[in-house]
Amino acid sequence: MTPSDYLTASLLIIGAVFFLAGTLGLLRFPDVYTRLHALTKADNVGLGLMIAGLAVQAESFAVVGKLLLIWVLVLLAGASVAQLIARGALHRGIRWWRR
């Protein structure tokens, strides 16, 4: 194995850990707002790390550009959907969690 293979494997594993953390946040956090935060932040970082791991193995800059475009589109979509869900929850009167 080459050093780039180790780097790719490390980035993919760390990215998967972030996805797992986001999933655990979705299951464990008490309200819709903190769950949205856990999902959007952890999943975006996890996807970014996975894109970086795949970019290391890419054969051309065109492939790297496509991977980055996918990441940017997912970032925009995730932020937009999280905003819509949070706004809908506020309009329905769902309060923030407090101790």
C-alpha cells in the first residue's frame, strides 16, 4: 500500500465516525433544533472528509472538481432543508429544550 492509500483510508474512516456521531446526535438529543444541528454539522464534516479521501485517489482534476461540486450542493441542500424544518417547528410552536 502506498501512503496515499493510508491517507484515503484514514479520511474515510474519520468521515464515517462523523456520520456516526451525527446519527447518534439525531437519536440522543432532546429536541428538533439540537437534532438538526447534530445532523447538519456532523454530516457535512463527514462528507467533506470522505470527499477529501476520494479526491486523493482521483485520476484527474475534473473528478476532484465534480466531487467538490457534489459536496457544495449537499452543503447548500442540507442548510436549506434544516432551515425549513426549524422554521416549520417554530411555526408549530415547538419550543427549545430547557432543563
